[in-house]
Amino acid sequence: DYCKWLRGCRKMAELDYKILQPAQFLNKFLDEGIRPDERTLEASRSLTINAGALTTANGSALIRLGDTVVVCGVKAELANPHLDNPDEGYVVCNMEMPPCCSPHVTRGAPSFHTQALSQTLQAIVSRSNCVNLFDLCIVSGELCWVLYVDVVCLCADGCVQDAAVMAMSAALADTVLPAVSVLDGKPVVTLQQRRHLSIQSLPVSITYGFLDKHVLVDPTAEEEALCTGLLSFTLLSDGKMAGMSNRGQPFLSVEEILRITAQCQGRAVALVELLKTATDWKK
């Protein structure tokens, strides 16, 4: 009984220390090369990919990265092509973070972070050319598919961008479009005839957190709150860099950036292989 009481006192003392001095508490672990969740500094959390999670969408996926959970649905609708790109369809991305996903998210207009994530997803689709936009054209200058990519975060426990990008990639790879023909100037949709969306690449995102001299891969929400800077890399299926974004002020030397970039490429290849397996994607 005394031993149990003593262990209980130690746990209470650790909890008080974590609440009152969170940065010192985390640094105490990091100095030993480990984190409070028993991961090493370079270890990622467990990843689960469930393609086709929503039956009401043309394509969908649910991603669980540790305790971060994100779902993405792709809805295809017929529309007129843009005047400057009459032979192409288009993709519209949107990110949502409802109040239930985190105690730090409140009701009302989307936060700056949420809007930035929407813009990041849209930029990734544009820069990576992951979707063959010409494949979305039905009648040049008259009719095309528009893909609405809606990403919703159900639980935000760090690296929401990484989970959102993977959910988007998996959902697009899962997307199926019905056959469309034009009869007497009107579109006729044949649901019995379907084809997979033409996907050129599967973009992935990898985030690093920086706290003093420590570099953390895949930080949790608690770790992100204490980091002085976050750096997210977007990579394509072949490991090529497609973009980079930062939050805060990650002060890095050129050597550190080169080391992290090389590390990213190896991780990206592994993530893309998981996406390929989950979606049966073949270029």
C-alpha cells in the first residue's frame, strides 16, 4: 500500500511539473533523446489509412496519425470550364476544423490557420499537378468536371497538415467518375459506367518541430504549442520537393536544412508506398 501511495505521489508531482513548467518538462525528456509518449525524436506516430470511408462521395479517405484524425471527401459536379482554360476541369479545396476537434478551436469564422490550410491544399494540387485537369474536360469550352475536395479535421493532435494532405491524396486516388455524354445539348450521366480519376502523383506532407536545439519529427499538439517554429515539407511520389511552409521562426543553418530535406525524401517514399497499398493506386 505504501509503494502504491508513493507511486501515486510521484505521478501527481510529474503532472504538476508538466502543467506548471511544460517547456522544462518536455526538455527534460528531449535531453535524454526521448519524448513523453516514448517515441524517439526522429520517430513518427502510427498511421492508418482507410480509403473509401464515405459511401456518399465520389472518393474519400480517413487518416489517423496518432490521435489526429482527418476525413476527406471528393464530390464531382458538372460545370462550365474556365474561359482561360477551356480544355480543363478544375479542383476546389476546402479545409474545416470544427470546435469539436480541439479545445483551442472556437465557433465562428474559420481561423487564420484553417484558412491557411485550405490555401495550402489548393496550392499543392496546383503545383504538384497530381490531378490531370485535361482528363476532367468533357466538351471543350462547354462542359467539365469540377472536383470539390472537402477536408474535415475530427481530432487535432498535431501535424494536421500532414494528415490533411494524405487524406486528400488518398481520396483523389479513390475517386471514381461516371461516364458523361451530351445529347441534344444536354449532359447525360451514366452511373453504370465508371472510371477512376487520372492521378499523376500522390503528394505527402512531413512536419518538423524545433525546440531549442532539438528537432522533432511529427510533433503532437502539446509539442507544437511549445516549439519555437514548425517546418512542413510537401513531397511528390518520386521524392521531389513540391513546397515548404513554416510557422513561427525555425532558425536553421544550411547544413540542417539539407539534412532534414534528405531525411524527408526517405520518409516520403515510405508514406507514398502506404498510400499506394491503401488505394491500389498505379500510375
